[in-house]
Amino acid sequence: MSGQRKCPDCGSSEIVEDAHYAQNQLVCADCGFILTEGLLTTTFQDEEHLQEVTYSRSTGQNEQLSRCKLRGIKRVQDLCKVLYLPAVFEETALSYFQRAIEHPSFHLVSLEKKEILVGCCVFVTCRQHNWPLTMGTICSLLYADKELFASVYLCVLKELELDVPALSLTDLVKTHLNSFKLFQSSASVPAKFAEDKEKMVARTIQIVELASETWLVTGRHPIPIVTAAAYLAWQSLQPVGRLTCTFPRFCKLAGTDLPPPAHLRLKELNDILLRMASQLAWLRVLNVDKKTVVKHIGDLLQHRHFLLRSSFSSGDTEDQSATAAGDGSVSSPQAAGCSAQAEGCHPGGKQKCSSVRRPLLPPCLINPRKRLRTAALSPSDQAITGDEAISDSEIEQYLRSQEEMQEFSKAQAWH
């Protein structure tokens, strides 16, 4: 190299040309300062003449996204447009999808799971921003199986280490009822079945809160309970023309699925309402059953705190009442009639006592699952009591011999 160039760092004129990974560089021989770095080249001829290569000829332009990733990005954008999500949500969902599709756990999954992965990223984004959206809505838009969606969703949370806040029951009720088609009359929904949205949401929230206070929500999937509560709320607002409408028909009119446990949740809610109705004086004279109790849900919810305390007793109160009944403390017909009325029965005995005061316990304790029967013992095993005499030969098996005692003492000496 020409000696006219000097190192800007040390001022030395000893500038040499150094080939580093086939890229020629001008380096100061005294201090090692690099004056010029090599140019981007692709062929031996370019390297020889140090010709600069344009970006269009380099490998940078050829780095294109895969077809699967491009299709997934397009699906995320389309799903956000269908749900009318803000632009910030779309950017977050796209970043989650790109992280997930590049994760090794999702490289060899089926196309169905990759399609569900799109919905999971959008669902996580909505949950993090407290946007009202349920898993059922995403599954209906993607035509995806709910159980498979739930498994992929949990896998996404685990692999990407995402934190999703829990959804409150009130928000879940509002979100679930937003998908109902009962709030305006149409060809499929008669005018007598259409209901005001705000009234139905408010009544459903009250029934769900009642279910939460009576252990019907704890440890269970909330959608069946919300669906059953919505059915009762819808009937109670106009009971005259809606008592004949069955639960499956209601779900069909609302355009929602009927979860399999919803019938059980409806039965449990009716039992709670009947117990509460037995404590109201103006309802004792009526023959209230699980169908007609819907007419009085408004009164029951208005006084639900008092009625719950009256319908369910603590353990001490129940023991005292049982002791008093055993001692014959009720000595007069008037007292017997009062006690019968306190339990929701008529003194004449014409109406069967609808409920016996019991503690307010979870359903799993009231109706426990049947335990599996153990195999029956053989006659020889049943004859063993544990008090049998031990023979001398069996005792000698557990006694140490003289040699074993000597070896044991030697082993103890090492310690």
C-alpha cells in the first residue's frame, strides 16, 4: 500500500492489506487499527477486484417468510378485522404468533393445530387487554374443537411464558350473553321471546352471584352455570309465555350451544330457589315447584341474603334441633305446626316437606361419588386376626447367629 496513508489512531504510516475471511481490509501494522473493512462480495471475481455488490444481488433479499408463516400472519390479521380489534391488539397478536411458530414445540404439529394457534394468539391478546371475548367465540370463527383449542392454548401459555389475568364472572356473563340472539325479534325469534339486553344481563348476574354464594360455581366450568342462569333469568322476566319453553329450545333460539352439564346446574339452581321460597310466608300457601318458582325469582333475589341464612342452618343449630326433637320438646300441636312451618311444611301434612334444614355445603359433599368396591377377602385371609402365635422356627429367622454378631461388631468399629 502507499505510504501516504497514515493511521488515524497512532499516526503510523505502516498500513498493510490483510485478507480476513476473503474480505480484504486495510490495517495498521503498529496498533492494529482497521482503516477500511472489506466489501460484501459473492463471487471470486468480485473479491479480486473489490467490487461492491448491490443488495438485490446479495442473499438478504432472498430471505423470505415461509408459506405457513405468511398464511398464519394473514389469518391473524383477518381474525382481528372480524372482531374489530384495535391496531395495538393486532400487533401484539402478530408478535405472539411469530414467536410461537418459530418455537420448536410447534414445528411438527398438524395444520389444524397451526390454525388454532392463530386463534390462541388473538385470544391471549384480548385477555391481557381485558377485552370481552370467550373461547367459544374464537372456536366458532375457526370451526375448531374446543378441547383441542384448550390444549393448544395451555401449551402456548407454557412455552411462551405468558401471563393471562383471570376473567371475572361478571365479565364472563356479559361476554357470553353478547352472542345471544334474543335481544331483537326476527324470523327465528318471536316477539314474545325477545328480551331487553340490559335487564337480562342484570338478572343473570344476580342468579350467578347466588350460585357462587351456594358453592355451585367453585371448581366448575362457568359456561354451563351461566347458560342455566340466563335461562332462568329469561323466563323470570316474562314467565307467562315462556314457562312452556324448554331449555334446549331456549339455547336454539339464542343461537348458543347447550353444554352437557347445564341440565345438572339448572336442577341445582332450582333446588336452591325452592329452599329459599319455602322461607317466604306468602309463598308457603302456594304449591311452588321447580316450574312455578321462576315466577318469584325477583322476590327471592331481593331478599336472598336473609333467605339463605334461613334456608340453611349451621351445624350447631341442626344438632340442637335434632336433640330437641329426640327429647320430645315439642309438646303441643301449635308448636308442632310452627316447627313444620319453619321447615317449609304445612301443619296438616297434606304437602310433603320440601326440604330439611341442612348446612350449606358444596354439592360434592352432599352427593359424593360412589367409591369403588374393594375385592372380597378370601376365607383364609378373613381368618387372620393378628393375634396368632409365632412359631420358634420363624423367630429364629430373625435372630442373629454368632458369626453375624461378630461381623456386625467389626462393622460398627469402623464407624
